[in-house]
Amino acid sequence: MEDTELKSMLADLIWLDALIATELIQVTENTSAILRKSPPPESCLMDHQALRAIALTIAEKYHKDTALARHLSKHQ
């Protein structure tokens, strides 16, 4: 495997991991809301937003201009 191919593969995996992380945060929030029958605590929502922003920063470092930022802006 060539160096450029390996770098491309790693960039794809990092982006995909960031996508999975952000979706898992959303699933956790949704599950919490269902179980509580109310939204998660505000402190959790703020922490989750910060974690999403970090994951997005990492993802965009390796793949710019994807739908991830637009998608995350729709998460509540």
C-alpha cells in the first residue's frame, strides 16, 4: 500500500469515526429523552454540543466541505 493511499484511508477512517461519534451522542440524547419523558439536563446538552464541535473540527481537518456540519446543525 502506497503512502498516499494509506493517508487517504486513515483520513476516511478519522472522518467516519467522527460521524459515528456525533450520531452516538444524538442517539444517547434521544434515548435519555424517551426514558425521562423530558429533555436531557441542560448541562448534558451543553457538553454534548461541545463534544460534537470537537468531533466536527477533527473530521473537517481531514475532509472539508462534507454534509457533516450541515447535518449536525439540525441536531437538537
